[in-house]
Amino acid sequence: MKTKFKLKASSEKLLLVSAPWPLYSRPSIQIGTLKAFLRKKFPDLKVDAHHFYLKVAEAIGYRRYQAISERTWLAETVYGALLYPERTDTAEKIFYEQAKGNPLLKKIVFKNLASQVREVSEDFIHSVDWEDTILAGFSICLCQLTASLYLIREVKKRFPDLLIVVGGSVFTGDATRNLFKTFPEINAVVNGEGELPLSRLVSDLRRSRSFGETARVKGIVTPESTENNAASFFNQMTDLSDLSPPDYDDYFDLLQEFSPEKTFFPTLPMEMSRGCWWRRSLVDGESTGCAFCNLNLQWDGYRTKNTLQTVSEIDHLTTKHKTLSVAFTDNLLPLKTSKDIFAGIGKLKKDLLLFGEIRATTPRHILADMRMAGMEKVQIGIEALSTRLLNKLNKGTTAIQNIEIMKHCEALGISNSSNLILCFPGSDQKDVDETLRNLEFTLPFRPLKMVYFWLGLGSPVWRHPGNFGIKAVFNHRNYAGIFPKEVFQSMQFTIQSYRGGLGHQRKLWTPVKKKLKAWKKTYDELHRGSRHENILSFRDGRDFLIIRQKRTPGEHLTHRLEGTSRAIYLFCQEHRSLKRILERFSAVGSDKVVAFLRMMVDKKLMFEENNKYLSLAVPANPNS
């Protein structure tokens, strides 16, 4: 039977909703960008963007909200208990399992928290004018699934004729299977990015005044299109220059309603690009990219904004909202235009605080440009310190490149919040041994965050499990604790699990886990005190070099390099092949050069991999 919705003649309003649990301190770039695009396309259309998660954060407390939002299962269980009250006990059990060790969540009574969240949600539903609305769109990304489904169900009870459209990374590709049968309250799904499909849908609805009578819209999945097995391809913008700066007015208006003690200076999300230039589409429909990644399924290819547009948007938004913190939401910042972009940002003469995700191959001079523009924190796609394992991950990088960029961040004063993946399926003892060996050389740099591999729906590992020693893939068991059996069995959820070597991997990576904990402890101890000094640094005396090596326990060491030794060490501030080093210092003699390099490696002052060498000490004077 065909789905039909008749719109009232007066319907000239559209609602966009972002449910908990995104970072409360940032407006939603998803609904902010959509609002700006739709307002530009339809100047006479009223678009309300509800950053509802901010209201929940204000109600339960920002610190508590943040602690919950940082863990997927903590977030999904709260609204899971509201969505399926009969499963409250199992949701509660998962919540407490995930909350262990977090002092902010230690005293939480789960049922009281769920009740508090329900009250805030009810107030929100009653405060919104859902009638005379063309459609209500819900942006659903990681940690927003149960919250969005709960709101949709409750709204639909009150307004059964309201057209509900969902989109976001949670409902792309395989995740839409059986969606309409399982959640009939949802009328349509945007497959991929939303600007073009949603604007076409709005245009058709305004013309025909009926959803069932609109022509099939490319990029929109409906119950009819799934029943007819009609593929809904992406309908994405070819040129990002058509985008306007995100409209965050609704977020800031809501924030101004709070009492003074609950206001703060938000971070502005922005995008320079969409997609990932490392993930390239192939002719046969497969694509390259990191083996574990499922972050770019909603895009086809890679597109960037031009330099002038990017810089102008930063200037516009920071001026309009009187805040200086900006987080780039790109999965990977554009490397080719980064130099011009950050030079342009620097010319704004604003003391910005920037965050972005970058690739390990980003050269030092680009990092320096980023730092000058205000880049204070980065997340680098490091993931491993074993080149052997990096090949399995299809990172296209090496351990020496990862260590080099960690060193450059340390030298430039950029906080590096990168991950080290443990227990990747198919990893073996040689991968672990190489990781342990290389960890001996990373002590001077900010520790990596230990994360266990998780299987993402649609990732290369999920698509080709046999290539990684996986015998079977299925929904993560925690979904079975949150959702009824029939839902769990009919849907494919974002977080997957698998069978094949899990116990072996945990045991295999235990020494690395211990090493990472020791690394963090030592790094913190060596940075105690009022004066921050790098753990391994050097001062240049023009024809000699003094290296200071902080240690715990024991006294700090100093090393003096003179003449050619100094020159070789400085030459290897970026990793160099043995061939290049010998060519550069041919007058010295290869035996002497090799002996010096080996001595530096033995003292942990240099790192070596496959006859490539990297000096590890950073300048004590950051301006040198």
C-alpha cells in the first residue's frame, strides 16, 4: 500500500532535530548546514533547527552528560529504557557495566536518570509546534539512535500525519534494511548527504501537497522503493561552494535561555571537505581506504571547499557568535590546500583555538602553518606503531612516519590525541613484537590512547571478514540487551561483532596494554612541575649540540654532539634513508656514519626502521 500524507495548505514550516548524545558544547553541524542550505533555497520557508541534546545536557549537568556521551553504550541504554520499558533491567545492566571506573557516573541511579531524561523529552515535545509542518527531519549519527527513535515514536503518537524523514551516518546503505517494517513511524530515509535530496523533496511536497504523490526523489529511500527493490543512489553536491555557512542561531538562542552559571563559550563545528581522499572508489564498486573505517559510507568521493570560502566562513561564524574555538569535522583535512587555508586563517588576526583530524604524512611545514593559525589539538590517523600491522590496516603509512609526526607535534606544542588500535583481527605475534620494540622510542612524546578494535557496519573488514580471519559477523550483543529480539534480528546496526580469535587477540595484546599504561604514567611524571620541558630536547651551539634526556627513575642524561655528529643529527630531524645520509656525508666514510647511527639508536636518541633514521630530540627553543 502506498504511503500518503496530505499537507495543509498553510504548511510552510520544516523542523530539523538533533537528539542526544552529541558533544553538548558544539552545535550540530548536520542540522545547522541543512538549515542554511534550505533557507537559501526557499527564502520563504521557515526552518527550525532543534539542538535538543543541549537541553538534556543542561538538565542533567554538563559533566555527567559529557561522560555519558563519550561511550556509545552508556548513551544508547538511557533512551533504550524509555523506548522499550520492558527492557529497562537489561539496559540498566549494560549501563553499569560501561560506567565502571568513571567517578562521575558512580553514584548515578539509572532509573532516576532515565526518568529525568524522559521529563525533559516530554517538555521538548510539548514545546514544539509540530502541526502545519511539511516534515520533521531527524539527523541520526552514532549515540543518537535510541534517543531519536524514542522522540519519533512519541511525536508520531500525537501527530500521526506528520511526515518523518531521517538521515545521517547510522542509516546509510545496509543499515536501512527492514527499517520501515521495524520502525513504521519513519516515512523516508535520506541516503547520503541531505542537501539535494531534502530540498527536492521539500519542493515536490510544496507543489503537490502530498507525500504519496511526489515523484521518486533520488537519494530518498521510502517503503515503496525498498519493496520494489529500487536502488536509491546518492544525490550529492558536486561543488561545495554552493554551501552557505552553517546556521547555528537556534543553538545559541537556546543557550541564552539558560541561567548565567550554565552558559559557556561553545566550539563551532566547521567543514573544509567531505569524504576522505585516502578512500578512493574503484570501478567494481569496491573502494580503498583504511580497513577498519566506515566513516565515509554516506559520501561518494572527496570534495573540498575553496580556500577563500573556508577562511570566510571561519571569520563570519567566529565574529557572529563571539567565540574563538573551531573544530573541523572533516574525516581528513585537505592536504593540497592546507598551506593556503591556514595562511589565510592566520591573516584573520584572531587568536583561534583549532582542532582537526590529519594524516600522518602531513609534513612539518604544514603542521607549523596550522600551529601559527591556532591549531592546538589534532587527531592523527596513527592507529598502529608497527609497519607490518599498518599494511594490514591499509593505512599507507609506516611506523617511522607515525613517530615523526608525533615528534613534530611535541616540538610545535600541538596536543596529539591519537589512537593505538589493539586486537585488530588478523594481527599476530610479529605485529605485537614490532609494536613493543617501537614503543621503546616513543616515551618522549604524548602517549597514544589505547582503543580496542570494533567492527563497523560496511567497513572493508566487515565486507570481507574471511580476509582477516573472521568466521562470522553479527550485531553487537549489547543491542540484544537494548532492543527486543525481533528488532535485533531484523536490523543491521552500526556496531557489529564477530567470531574468530577474539580471546587470542586479547591475550596477544596484553603486553602492549601494559606498556601503554606505563608510557602514560612516565610521561605524566616527567612533566610534573610548573615548568614544562620536553622529555628529549636539544640546544644548538652552532658547531656542537647538547641533548637533554629526562628519565625516571634516575638522573637525567646529557649528550654532546660535535662537528659531523651534530650535522648528521640535525639532518635527520626528518627521517632520512641511509643512502641519503651516506651521500650527504660521503667524506666521512660509511663505517663511521653507520657506527654513529647505531650508537644513537642504542641510546634511544634516534629511531631506525628499514634503513631509515629519525632523530627524536626536539628543539628546546620552539622558535629554532
